[in-house]
Amino acid sequence: MDSREDQLLLSQKKILEKVALGGDFQQMLDELCIASELLVPQSICSVMCFEQTKKYLNVISGPNLPDALMDRLNGTIPAARSGSCAAAVSQNTPVYASNTLEDECCSDVRPLALDFNIHACWSHPVRNTEGEVVGSFAILSFEEREPSYFQQQLLTESANIAGIILERRVREKDLWDKAHQDKLTGLCNRPMFDMTLSHALSSARRHQAQLAVLFVDLDNFKVINDTYGHKAGDDVLREIALRLNRCQRSSDTLARYGGDEFTLLLENIVDLNSVTHVAQRIIDECAVPIIADGHSTAVSASVGISLFPNDALELRELLSFADRAMYKAKSKGRNGFYFYEEGLTRIVEAKKKLSVELRNALNNNEFIVFYQPVFCSNGAMSRSVEALVRWNHPDRGLLTTDDFLPMVEEEGLMDELSEWVLRAACLQMKKWLDAGFLLDKIAINFALFSEQRSFYEVVGRVLDETHLPPSYLELDIVENLLVGGGDKLIDTLEELRERGISVALDNFGTGGVSLALLARLPLDVLKMDRSFVNSVTPDNSDPRLIKTIIAMASSLGLPVLAKYVETELQREVLAREGCDLLQGYLFSAPLAVSNIESLLLRH
């Protein structure tokens, strides 16, 4: 292979690794340009982004592009004669201008080419996975020349990588906006408020602090929409948002919760007078007339208030009780506030009942372990299974972890359940080995363990008690546990591996683990996050990110396992791209002991 091709592949691999690991977009685009420039002497490279709303091109990367040239390129409208980039975008095809002073595609920009000594310009449209043009990648040459076959390939591959980077940038921005911000008012939206409240509750529990949730609903808002139209209604909501902003402290959190409903979180409450003051100010601010779409309108607000820990201990109940109090305020004549008064006894009783149920479940062996087999990419069953805990609830039937694990965390029973699962799975694995079943590994998710306990001590004790050789145990640690875990966690993983236990990184690709940290981790397997598998659909079977993860794992000497494989198309794509191991409902659901034994006997 040509050394230039080796260099190209290496630079592309490094950039794609950063894409997979969530690297900085600007840095990745700049590195892409610089890497291409090194392979084409006497050239500079640029990436332009097509602004869909404004219908023009802007330079978003050109680390060696003169500022003056960048300024003149910004705002370029895609057209056949406005330069190779504009032509490539408008025609959705590569454009090679070997002589900018003669080629027709550059006829409108020849003064620009002359001013900056650009004698050739080769451009390729940058596309997203839907095939839509989102920009251009260009190599600008200071020499008049036709692109060689290698240079054409370089241009194509660089444009493809730029497309991956830009699409991920757009996707993450969209996800952030959708997840955090209300488009109309600019306030937090419902998911963001819930997340903030959840964190605030955790902090309040640790520090024995008080907080308040205020539920604000505009009185008779529907009348404004019906009388003056939705534009006027939107104007009112935006103005109310500004006024509510004036009622909060910098440490508080305000959100548009939906429709004409707003929520306000007050943390570190010293006394009820401060809550009353905020509630009354909200009432007063909302009562001032508003000019909306040229009409003077008058609104009022009803505010419901719930308190932690007085009224409720959990997020949903706090919100529900604040909502109930708001309706009580409406029933008392609107334009006022009301504190929730009934919650404490019921909440305490509910908490006690839940605690008793969970502890009974542990004492009465209501928890059971199911096992999901792992398969090779060719469809053959491997000799590994994953242990998955279930709760055989006496009234509700078989529950998955999604149904009960949050409750376990709240009740402080996570350590107890974790150790139970580990012991039950290790005992079962020992029974299978003694019975002659050919199994190599049993995997248990590391996320079940509390960060406050010694992983090594717990695992060691259970292995000693069950007499299971450590080499048959695999512990899966989810990626987000590594963020902020530091050297202590890495040391613990090293100790586990020194004992002979395998370590896998689960949910890889979304947790923000850096490439540098990944290279330091003592790992045996990389388990791909389900989002990459789910992205493979009949409408989108582009495997570029999957390919990147597999290539990166290969460079680290790690096999890759893809979980949640549910369709034949997903299996085909994963197998084609070199994924080593597969797991999911396409092959087998999690099975009870007797069923997994029958499956093992058939294989």
C-alpha cells in the first residue's frame, strides 16, 4: 500500500475515534483539513456548511485559510458559476476546477482566486446519512493542476468524514435543544426541570435541606387564544416567562412545564416566609396587563406549592402535590396561591410499605436470575451468558429492573441486592460447571454495585463462598461510572483482573470516556451501546459509527459485543462490519435456568 494511503487511513482512523468518543467538533474538522493538506503539497483545505434556513455557505473550518479569504467566502450562495464549492453544493456532485482562471464554475469568483493566488480548487459535497447536502469539503491549490486518482479519493473520504462530524454536531445540538429548552420562551423545558429537581432532591437528602416546588398556571388562558388568536397567546407566554424570571433567585430553576403551566424550584428554603414572598410576587407580576399582538390583555395566575420533606419525598409526588395545590388555589377563587397540606402521612406510609415489600422480597427469595446467551457473529452460540435479575412480585408478577431498580436505590437496598445477584449467579455457574455444561463466562453488570463499597472485597468474598474459579466471571462496568472515577476505580479493575476476573466496558459510545482513559483501562471486552444497534433500520443502515467503534476496539486488541440485536438486518450489518459477539432477542430472550440448560444441550 502507498505510504500516502497508510497516512490517510491512520489520520482518518484517529479522527473517527474522536467522533465515536464525542470529541470537539471544531477540533475534529480542523484536524481533518490539516491531515488532507499534508497529503497534497501547496494546498489549503476548508469545510463549508450550508445554512439551510438562510440558503448560503459559511466556512466553519479552514485552519490555514487567510481570514480575509474566509470573510469573502462566507455568505456564498450555491450556484453553478460561483466557485467549485458553490457548484458542488448546488449540483450535489464533485467539481474539479483545475484552472480557476478558465473554468466556467469559477467565472463569478475569478477576482477572488487572483487576489489569493488560488489556481485550482477541487470540491466535494458533504452529505448526511439521508443523502442531503449539508456543506462542502474543498482542496484549494496554489498550482494549476488536475486531481490525481489518489487526490480524488482523498477528497471523497474527507467529505464523508466531514459529513459524519457535521451530522453528529447537528444531532447533538438538536438533542440538547429538545432535551433542555422550551422553544417559545427560552426557559427550561419539562425534561430539564425534572432532571434538575431530581439532582436537587438528592442534594437536599444529603444535606437535610428543604426545597419548594411551585406550580404556576395562568387563569383563563384559553380565552386569550380563542379571542385574539394563538399569536397573542404566544406573546403572553413569552412575557409571563420574562416576568417569572424576575421573581426567582439565581439559584432557582424556572421552566415552562407545558402549555400555560410553569414550574419553579426553590432550593435551600430557610422558612416558609421566603416561599410565600415568591408566590405573592408571581401573583402580582402576572396581574399587570400585557400587550399581546396589539391587544391589551389581563391574566392572573394560580400557584400551588409543595415542600420537601414536609409534603413528599419523591419527585413525582412533589410535582403532583404542587399541581393539586394549584387546583385548590383555582377552586378558592383563582389569582392566589395555596400550600399542599395532606401529603406527609400518606407518603410515609407508602414508603414504609415499599420498604417492607423490598425487604420481604430479599428475605423470601422473590428475586430470581435469568440468563441471556451470547452468540457469535456467524449465529453460533458462544459459551457465555449474562445474568439479569428479575423480581417475581407476589401481586404484579415478573418485573424487570426498569420496574423496580429505582425503588431499590431509593430504599438504600442496592448493596444488598447487588451482592445477592452476584452470589446467585456465581452459585448457578458453579452448578453448571459441576454438571458438565460447557460454559466459559457468566457476565454480571457492574452498575448494580454501590460506589461506596469495595468492589474487590465483595467480589472476592462471593467467589470464595461459591468456590467459582475467577476466570469464569466477567464484570461489566457501564461507561458513565468511569467519568470522574479516576485512578482509584482503575486500580480496583486492575486488582480484579489480576485475580483472573474479566472486565467489560458496557454501554460504550455515549458516556464521554476519552480515548486516553480508554487506553488505560484494563479491559477484556467492549460492549457497544444499544443506540448504535438501534440506529440500523431499513431506512438507515449506514454503519459508519459502528465501523469506527469496531476499528477502535480492534486497535486496542478488544473484541466487540453488540447487545439488543433484534432484527436480521442489524445482525447482517454488525457481522459484515466485524462485530465479534451478538446478544439480543433475535437469538434468545433472557431465560430461566431450565430453559438455558435446554438451549445449552442443543448447542
